[in-house]
Amino acid sequence: MNLDLTDAAKRDIRKIQDKNARKAIGKALDDFATDPRSTPLRKLEGYKNLWRLSLDNWRMVLLIRWSEDHAFVVCVADRKEIYQIVGRRF
């Protein structure tokens, strides 16, 4: 699957101070790009094509176009604030 990060998602990742968390997020996204069906994705209720990928206390929100085999990472944040950010961006 083709995977792109939006500018907002890149900024989100740069804001994460924990280098180990950034590395783990990068690995999780690489794993998703390699085999999206084997990752623990969950559909976000109330949004048409938004999916959540969880990693410890971090959440990555992806806009997935299954028919085009393409995904965009639109948001990366701590689980406590991710849904407020998604609400503001969408």
C-alpha cells in the first residue's frame, strides 16, 4: 500500500519528544504499508474513510482509499488528545 504523511502529520511526529516513540511509530507505519490487513486497524465512527492505528498510548489516524491502495496519515498524537485534534481537522 502506498502511504503518505500529510504536512500536519509530519508536524505531529516532530512534536513528539520521545525518540523511542517516534521510532516505534515509524515502524508501525512501515508495517502498515507492507501489510495493511495484519495491523490492528479500527474504523473511526462518524467518519467515512478514517481509520485508527494504535500503538501503546499513541494513535495514528489514517485516511484510507482501499480501492486505490493508498493511505494518508492525517494525525499522530497521544490517545488523550487525538480525538479532539481529529474533530478540529475534520
